[in-house]
Amino acid sequence: MSRTTLDTAALAHDLRLAVMRFSRRLRNQRVDTSVTLTHLAALSTLKRHGPMSPGELAAHERVQPPSMTRVVVALEGMGMVTRTAHPTDGRQVIIGLTAAAEDLLAAEARAREAWLSSRLQQLSADDRATLREAAAIMDKLASE
């Protein structure tokens, strides 16, 4: 193996571990732990993409439809989603967010961003500039 290949493999290893640790710390900044991370992911998908059928939501979340059905039932029981009739297919329903879900997602984002902002303020201006560049690079890697 070439030196470049070894350096790239080492960087991939280090970056993977750092991203996993960082993600875990960020996820721990929770407002409401009665809502699971799976529930939050489904709510976030609905916020990002708008109302959709349970099957479409399952496809976005890459889970089987029966699993998503259980998530939707739980979220409906918590008052986080509504079911409305599908406009063209009477056999389906459309799942949408309630105001309570919108409020929860906003509170979760605020809590995580407050924690992160506090941590970033502890860094030097140079470190923050490096992270700004790294964020753009990571976004590029994620979108390819």
C-alpha cells in the first residue's frame, strides 16, 4: 500500500470515530427523552419533506413499513402527528406534524445548538475557522 493510501485509511478511521463521538454527545442534549431518537428522526423527516404516507415515511427512514406503522401509532398517541385521508387513494392516509411536534423539534434544535455554541465559544478563532471549513467539506462528502 502506498503512503497516501495508508494516510487516507488512518484519516478515515480517526474521522469516523470523532464523528461518532461528536454525534453521540450532540444526541445527548435532549429536551424530551420520552420521545425516542427513532421518533425524532421520523418527525424531522416529516418537517423536512412535508406530509406523506406511512410507506413514503418508511422509505425515507429506510425501515420496513410495519416498523414505521408502530412509530406512527406511537407518535399519534403522543399527539405529535395527525392522519388525514389521502386525496386520491382512499386506502391510504397522510401523516403530518402537529403544532406540538413542531414545538418539540424547535426545542430539540435549540438545546443542541446552545450546547454546541457553548462548546465552540471555548475554542480559538483559528479552531472555529478550521471547523467552518471542515463543516463545508463534510457536507460535500455527505452529498456525494
